[in-house]
Amino acid sequence: MTELRPPEMAPAAKAAPPPDATSPASATASASLPSASERLNAECFCVGLDDDALRAAIDAASPRPGFLPLLQERCPYAFAARPVFVSAQQVAAMAALVNAIEAVVALPAYQDEVLSRAPAIAHHQPGASGVFFGYDFHVGNNGMGLIEINTNAGGAMLNALLARAQRACCATVRDLLPVAATVEAFEAGIVSMFRNEWTLGGKTRPLRSIAIVDENPEAQYLYPEFLLFKQLFEANGLRAIIAAPETLRLRDGGLYSDAEAIDLVYNRLTDFYFEAPASSILREAYLRDAAVVTPHPRAHALHADKRNLALLSDPEQLRRLGAPEATQALLLEHIPRTEVVTAANADRLWRERKRLFFKPFAGFGSRAAYRGDKLTQRVWQDITAGGYIAQALVAPGERMLSEHDAAQALKFDLREYVYAAQVQWTTARLYQGQTTNFRTPGGGFAPVYETPDAGMDAMGTALPPDACCGMGCTLPEVA
């Protein structure tokens, strides 16, 4: 019986062999037969979200009375109806690319280049690495491309709930489902990550308290996740609060919220450089090292500013920065060519817009991001006014939700949660529309399951005849 398994949590894979120098960045795989993962995404319907198991998982994890109604009201489309399948080759390539990017980010020449255009606060070196980087990918039989990097990626705790609520109706697919120990190890790793951030921040005594900080936190879409984080921290002996930045105070060299001393701030703000008046105390605390703040402005400048993708996808810039040749080849293979929009290239980019995607430098949550073929002249004027990058289009994957309704085809991207260059967890986000969102029935976060290897994908080797209960999931025999 063919073995299928969830993606491994931590070890990074070896880099794939360099592509031919003439191959385009956005087309990195041959488009021959559909891969095993693509066939499963199109035809496997016997594994999905178990509503009863989800309710049981939520009840077991409930941080307070009324949590389930809050989650249903606030995040009605947080959990996708079906999982997503990816190949082992794609999983390995994503992990290798994460390692390659982290290696370039560590280069002094890269840091000098990036920080020269960043706000002054990004020059402060706090010691901490930054929690929950999100590396977002589009994958398919025609290639794999890194779409962007974020430094305050949300959803990790919701994915832990989701992993406990999957069902399958055949033994073959049941082997895909993560065991409880895998989810528990992920959550234990989250706590260890925050303790490590405390140590990297130069602190020698044990971590005692964490504040989860965001603007108007109770109004945030992911406020239920804040409650889950608070419960996780408290279950591991840490005092935890959820606070807005304006409630923080500096006193006696430390950071406080009311009477609570704050050791570490889990920063969920999208005010990435603490420029808003409400962030002034947090900014001062960060610059004084009065508390460990993670993720932080320096991490955002080095990783998440979209202009960095222009450096990482430009062969001349990579050579100038001193990236090794093998690293250059990997980056150029899997990072779509990206340019900063300027007056000098605006006319050309407008002509080429149908194969481009436009994003603001400090964008997040797909806000103010546009497919080129959907652009109006008014939006183009905003883009050419400054602050945008143009990225070569990489098509997202596709997942069918139902064998009976062709309209139930959703797009998906993959998100790797990363800490210190190691992949912690891989999830997918299913959606309809131009960009990822959580407004699509049947869409939301989806678990990711790995098909064994590139050989299976290349040949389209069949799963056992009884796989997936005979509901059309069996892959074709090779002629």
C-alpha cells in the first residue's frame, strides 16, 4: 500500500538541483501528466472536516464559556471543508527555499542594503529572532513560487484545532491524519519558541509573563486565537494578558499593563514600525529593551518588506550581495521575478500588467493588492504614485470540494510557519477571488497532506484500488 503522510514539522530539506539558467522563475516544473497531489486535490472527497470532532476539540480547548459561539460568529469561514495534498518534492523545495532565504538575510551586505531604506527603529538589534514568520507559496504542476513573507502570521492555534478535527472513511487516507502527539508537539514547540525568544533577548531569569498586543484586540477577526494563545501560555505556567498598545506603561525600567509587569510582548500589530501614537510606549519599551518584543521592526524590515523580493529575485543583485551560486539558483527558481514600480518602468509594467501582480511595500492581509488584469486606470495611478512592487504571476493551486459541483473549485496557497529557519507547521488557505480571504463558504485554513515523492507525481502511479472508498480518488494506471 502506498504510504501517505503529513508534512514533517521541522527538518529542512536539501536544496533541489539548480535549474537551467534560461528557465523562467515562475515556470519550474514540466506540465505533463497531472501529479498525484493534483489528482487528489481534484478527486479525493473522503477526507474532510468533521464538525462533531471540531466542536469536541473546541470544547476541550475552550478558554472560556461561550468560546464556540464567539468563534462561529467571528470566524465563520476559518476552517475549510477539505484538506490539500502536496508532493514530497514540493515540501522539500519549500523547506530548502526557506533555508536559502534565511542564509541571504544573514549576509551583512543584504542587511546593509535593506536597512539603508528602512525606518531608524529597524536598526535596533533586540536579540530576539521573531516568532511566526509566514512563508506563503503558490504550488502546482507548473511550478512553485514564493508569493511573500510575513512576520506576524496568524492562525497557528486555529490550525492546531483543525488538525484535531479531520475525518477519513478509508484506512489509506486515515493514515494521513496527524496523531494527537504531533499537534501536542507543535503546541509545546510554540511555548519553547517564546521561551527561547526571551533568552535571545539577553534575559537570564525564567520568563514569567506575556502580553498579546494588538489594536483593539477584542474587535480583531482572530481574537478567538488570542484567547487560545492566552490559555496555552497559562497552561505552561506563564501569566498572560491580551492588551491594546495604548494600555501599556513604562515604570521603573519595566513595561506594565495596569499592575501587571510584562516580560515579553507577543506583537500582533500591523503598525510594523510602531509609528502610530498608540504604539509610542511600546516603541520606547522596545528601544530601551524594557521588554522582549517579538516579532519586531527589524524582523519586518529584513524579511517582510515586499521590496526585498526584488533583491531576492534579481541575479545581479544576488551576486553583488555575495550569495553562493547554489543559493542564487534556488532563489531564482522559486521566487517570481519582482520589480519596484517606478516612473522609469511604469509604461512597460502597464503593458505587461496581465501577467503581473501588484502589492504595496508594507502590505498585509492582501489589502491593496491587485492582479494586473483587473487594474483600472484609477488604481494604476495610485500604484505609480509610489510604494508598490510588481511580481510575476504564479497561479495558485486548485482544490475541488465536491465531485458533483464544478463550481466548488477553490484556489489555495500554502503557508509555512517558520521559526529560526525551521518549518514548524504547514497549512493551506482555500478561497475564491483575487487573493486569500476568509469569506468563502467551504474555504479557510486547510490541513496539508504530503504525497510520497517526485517519482509518484511524475508517473501518476495509482493508489490501491480500494483507496478513498472508490469515490474517484484512485489515480490512473500508467499505460
